[in-house]
Amino acid sequence: MKTKTIFVLAALLFASFFQAQTIEGSWKGEMEFQGMKLPLILNIKKSGSLYSSTMDSPKQGAKDIPVDKTDFVNNELSFEQKMLGATYKGKLANGKIEGTFSQNGIQLPLTFTPNTGNGSALNRPQTPKPPFHYHTEDITFQNPADKNTLAGTIAQPENFDKNKPILVMITGSGTQNRDEELFEHKPFAVIADHFAKKGIATLRLDDRGIGGSPAGTANDTSYNFATDINAAVDYLISKGYRNIGLLGHSEGGMIAPMVATMNKNVKFLVLMAAPGTPIDQLLIQQNERAGKLMGQNDDQVGQSKKVNSEIYRFITTYSGNDYEKDLQQFLTKNFAGQMDETAIQNIRQQSSSPWFRYFIKFNPDSYLSKVKIPVLALNGSFDFQVSAKENLKAIDQSLKKAGNLNVKTEELPGLNHLFQEAKTGASSEYAEIEQTISPTALNQMTSWILNLKK
């Protein structure tokens, strides 16, 4: 689950920008918010007299976010991104744009300068590089439930025995490619590479709407994504594979047990930072820990917890007939004095999506308590998004309800939500840490899988 903090941007700009005060190109800027430096990238194009732009937030792994409105009049730039509740106004002079970035009532100074792209590459020493000493194959197949096509890559040792383990890899929340790429880290590629060298095969997939997988619909939920993984298992069966497991990270670790209850061909599960507690409770705890890591005081954390609890309670208990209208009235009545209209509309928009409504009502126990196949559940002690102790305990308790005796849960010291060796676990470290995934986590998974009895 990717943490959504205040959105920040860094921009790439053409070096030719200086010609006649044109605004076209790529610009970079950096904001500072509660001790964190947040880069912003703004890419501006012009067609006739009209401007358009996209934004990137490198530290948050967000790229090519469309901007709803971009204007450049009398050397003044303004843009608006409605989904994020973000606006910017600035003046172009002497080769830079000086102005103010606003989001949900927070205003921060932001200066853009031309970005030549120099020094933008991040060091990721674990990213696999060819030649690979194992076989890779790019594949596509159809999910018959939703009639969508999915694209992915199978990685397996040469002369692979199809009775040996192969795992379908399931990404966390948000649209991610088959490598689960974030901040130029490619954790699924690293895991697949490590597994293949140890004799284990994998199938990793592009989510709907990225890479080679066409977009789904605006109504897609975690259940729809589970049908994608179910179709992947059936695809592998059709190709002769017989020892199929699922590896799910974060929301993927929530989806894996769903698929295990759908498909008897799933033989084992590896859950990485998977939720075990009800999602509304998990998000309250996640928000609380995130606030503390960002330097908020107890009053700020307490107020945020109160607001989130009330909103989540409304969503999870709603039984009316006009959700969006009633949500708007609820937010206006209860929070008009605590946040501005832009913030309220942003919350309303995010809380109205079918994915979020399904997600926040989800209780992992509903599926985990039916799983009887072997399960390995790992989490990092520094994971603030899915707290290790509470969620590993809940996973273990749910599996015991199923009478499952082949279960291993382990909290790995010093690792964050991405299974990097971290200092605090804060999301601001994700991009700064060069390590993609701890060897300890890789070795734990490999050893457990290879020791499974057929």
C-alpha cells in the first residue's frame, strides 16, 4: 500500500527553454514539508495556443500524472490537478518560475528551474542485468471472468522440471508493472532473479493499465484483480506446471488468500507485508504511524486519527441509496470548519471509488480462515504501513481457524514495508535506500519454498 503524503513534484525541462521565455519543456522543483524534501517534475507541451502538462513525483514513484488545466498568460504559469486537490501559480522570469504550490489547504513555496536530466539516475545495485543464466519468456493470456488481457514474464531455470515450484507474483495497491517498480527499484525482478538462480520459477504480471496489460474499468476492485491472478494460475496449469504458489506483497498479500480459496491448483502462499487485521483498522494505525514519522505532534496525530476514524466509519457502515450525495453532506456537516472545500472534495473523490470502498470494508480473516495450504508470512519490524506484530498475529490466528498447521510467520528486524534495511521505516527512505530488498528476506523465502514437501 503506497503511502499518499502531500504530493510533490520535480520537473525535467528542455535546455532550449531559454528561448524567448517559452514555458514548454521539463522543469524541476523541490518543496520541503515537515522535514522531507519532495521533488516535483512538470512536463509542459503546447499545441497551437493550448498548453497541457503532466507531473512526476520521483520519491513517491508517480509518473505521467495528467494535469487537468495548464495556463500560461503574461509569463504567469498556473495549473490544477483536481484528483490531488493541487494547484500552482508562478511567474516566469530570468529562466525560472517562482510561485506557490497549494494542496488541501497547505501552501508551500516552489521554484521551478530547467531540468537537463543530469544526475537523475538512482543507484540500484540489485537490479538484474543481462545476460541472464536462466530462461525468460514474455507471455499474454486472457482473464475469462472480465475479458481483459494480461501480459507478463516467466523466469525459470534452464531445463526446468514443471513439478518444481513456480510462483505467480502479485503487486501491492496502485497500478504497478510486472517488476513492481517504485523509485527505480524493481523488487519483483530482484526476487524472480534470485529464485531462478535457486531453482524456482516465477510469473510476474503487469497490472491492468500499465506495460503490456490494457486498462480495466473504473469499477475494478481487489476482487477483479484476484480474478486476474486466478486466470494466471489456470494459464500455468494449461502449460503443464503443477506446483504453483502465489507470492503477494501488501495488497497482493490480501489478494493471494482470495485466489487460494478460488483455485484448488494453488499449492502454497508467500505473504510479504500482508494485512491480517480489518483494513479500516489497519489504515487508522498506518495514518497514525505515518504522522509520527513525519514529525507531527500528539495533538496533530490525534486529530487526524479522529477525522479518519469518522470518515472510515461512515464508509464501512453506509446503507443508503445515494452514496456520493450523502458522503458530500457528511463531510460538509462534520468537517467544514476543520478543512477547506478543496480538501473536502479531494476526500470525497478518493472515498467514492469502487476500489477504495471495497478495500476499506475488507477483512482478511474472511479468506485466511479458509486457507489450508502451506503459508509463509513475513514482515519487517520497521513497516509502518502494515504493522508486523499486529498483522502477523492476526494472520496466524486466522489460519489456525482453518486448522492449518503448516504456517510460518516471522518479523524480520530492521526491514521496512519494501523489505529494505532501513533506519526508521519512513516512506521518505524508500527512494534514498540503494538496496531494493534485503538478502535476509530473499533467503527466508527461498529456503522455505525449497523445503516444502510436494
